[in-house]
Amino acid sequence: MDCIFCKIAAGEIPCKKIYEDERVLAFFDIQPQAPVHALIIPKTHVASADELTAQTAGVAADVFGAVPKVARACGLTRGYRVITNVGEDGCQSVRHLHCHLLGGRKLPEEMG
Ligand code: DGP
């Protein structure tokens, strides 16, 4: 499968790693939109939140379970935002489920 995040998870494409365990990987976004902009991905390929099922919901739990660890590793003591884009209207450019973790400044109130 030609998936850039699968290749990053497999170590075939380098990244600036923040956190890793057996099921998830977190690394800095290549196009940061905040002083801290991390991505958290499952090592298992799921295309987006829209593809989740009762059988694969644990993949989302793994990603969300890593959120506080990544936030602490990034020093985000004042809060942050977690976003997952889905599909064309959601402006999802990489079709591998991922959370954006944004922080390091007061973020705009607007969400869309
Ligand atoms: P989204 O638009 O929600 O699918 O976000 C995908 C993000 O992935 C986007 O902010 C840019 C980032 N990205 C794409 N390719 C790479 C890469 O090769 N390395 C890193 N670190 N980030 C990438």
C-alpha cells in the first residue's frame, strides 16, 4: 500500500519522533500550523475516523490514549487542541487516520 504514514510508521521515511509505543507513533508535522504541531498515528492502517468500526475502535483509543503523553513530552501545560480531519470537506490530505495536536499559543476560537 502506498501510504506515507505507513512508511513513516515502518521507519522507511524519517520523522522527528516525539513518542512511540507498539501501537502508535507521534512526530512533528512537516508543515506546522502552531508553535507545537504534532501528529499521532496508529501503526495499523485505518484510512480515517470515518472507517472506524466496533472492531477497529481500539485503534482510535490507542491514538487518544497517547494524547496526554505527547502533550507532556511537548511541554503543553496550558492546553492544546486535538483535531482529526476526514475526507475532502474535512481537508484530509493523508488517508491514514491521524490526530493533529496543536498548541504552544492561545489558539483561535474558530473551528471551521
Ligand atoms: P491532514 O491534512 O489532516 O491529512 O494532515 C496531514 C498532515 O501531514 C499535514 O499537516 C502535513 C503532514 N505531512 C504530510 N506528509 C508528511 C511527512 O512526510 N512528514 C511529516 N512529518 N508530516 C507530513
